[in-house]
Amino acid sequence: MALVLRYVNKKGIIIERFLGIVHVASITALSLKYAIECLLCEHNLSLSKLRGQGYDEASNMQGDINGLKTLILKENKSAFYVHYFARQLQLTLVAVAKNCINIAEFVYTVSNLVTIVRGSFSGKLRRNTQQNTNLHHYSVELCYIVIDLQLQELNNHFLEANTDLLLCMACLNPSNSFMAFDKEKFIHLEKLYPSDFSGIDILALGSQLQNYIFDMRNNDLFLEFQGVGELAEKLVKTRKHDTYPLVYLLVKLFLTIPVATATVERSFSAMKYIKNELCKRMRDQWMNDYLIVYIERDVACSIDNETIMQRFQNIKTRRRKL
């Protein structure tokens, strides 16, 4: 099992780091949870600080009853699981489309009919009479039905807490001069993270949000961003994260939520290069050390050779100096 951490550094940049691999004798959810806790403890990290979790499609990890995500949520209510949200949304739309077999044919027929009628119509509409256009029938008889089916499927696929979380987080989007900003949803977002916001923080957030949105909309430096990641970096560069610490905390919580496991999948792909025919008997710790250097090569390259030599020199007394 590979473990990757996602966090926001001091510069407001999203970072994903490979923490290591763990050999598990059992693949039960309880054993996996224990293995994760042990690996976190080795790096002086706690499961209580977890604010999001994401796994592959294994049922023992993402199961709703006794899966790994459920065990962690029982211990930490703020460790939200919203992984594969886009994939689930796609599956939902596919399920809706299957319930409406003739949608594609109907839309094609209606579009052709509208084109023909529009091209051949030359009269004038009578005044003071209700006009039922093709668009009206199209909206009532098809669009509204499809929308109702989509909403029903969305409610069946997504937990209410996850939906509320994503709707609240969408208010942080800086595009179009922070058009999605909603103060009331921000207040509700704090209730989803009770361990991060005290009662005093909730009272202070209201006035801080009001000053924040006024400042952002009147500052040309923050009007051209298209994502929350760019917003976080700019808040740090302009020292606004010190002016609005509670708002910046909400931004960090949003950015730490994992929405994909690409880094984890690349970690497993890297094992094929590390544990080859020449190194098939490599032990877990040795392979873990190799993988860290291979995957996090940018960090490894930043360490100079003199530091590495001093490190090995101080580990054990040697006959000669390195």
C-alpha cells in the first residue's frame, strides 16, 4: 500500500509528497487503517489532522459500511471522502441517459423541426394571446424531466455532507470577480470543520469575510484568477493570508481535499522500474528508500553531495573519512 500526502506549503502552493509504502499482511479495512496510523506516527503525524482521503476503487477501502474510509470517518469527522467525484458524476449522467432511451433521437428531430419551421414561417404573431412555442414544449416535456432524473441520481450517488462541502467550497472560486461568493455558505462550511474553528472564530469570520470580499473585488491583483490554487499563492505573496487568517484557512482546507490518486498510481508504476529482475528480492525498507528518491527526485536533487557524505560519516565510525 502506497501513501501520498497532499498539503499546502508556506507559499500557498499545493504539494503532493510520496510518504512511503507499507507491506500489509491482511487487506482488511482495519489492518489498512492500522498500517496508515503506524506510517503517520513514524513521521510524527496524526490521523486527527487528516482533512480529506482518497483511495482507488477497491471495495475494502471505499466501502460505505466497513470500508477504510468509513473507519477513518468514525474517528475523524473532518476527513471527508470526495474522491472520484467527477467519475461518479459521469456515471450518474450515464444512468440518467439510460432511463431516457429516445432522448438523442428526440433532440435531433426537434432541432430539425425548429430549423424547418423557422425557415418557412413568414406570418406575424397575434397579440394578446398566449403563444406555446416548440421551445416551450421541449422544455416542459423533456428538459424538466431530464433535470429531475439527474437530481434524483445525484442524490442517490452523493452523500449530503460531501455535496454540502463541495457547494460551500465552490464559493471560494475567484473567477468572474468572485461571483460565486456566498457568506452564508462560508459560515456553514465552518460547521463541517469543528476542530479547526472555535466559537470565537465563527463569530469573527462574518466580519472577516465581509472585509475580505470587499478587498478582493476592489483589488486588480485578484480579478484575473481562474482557480483557488492561484488565489492561495497570491494571498501569501501579498501577505493577505495574515490579514484574513480564517479565510485563508478555508482556502487551505479546500486545496487539501484529494480529488484524484494520480500520484499514488505513479508510485506503483515506479515499482516496476525499481523492483526488476535484478532486484526481485529487495526488501520493503530498501525498496521504500529507493522509491522515495526516485519519485521525489526534485527533493533529492536539491541535497548536495557534501550533506549526504556528512550524514553517512556521522552514522557509524569508519576507518576512513568519506
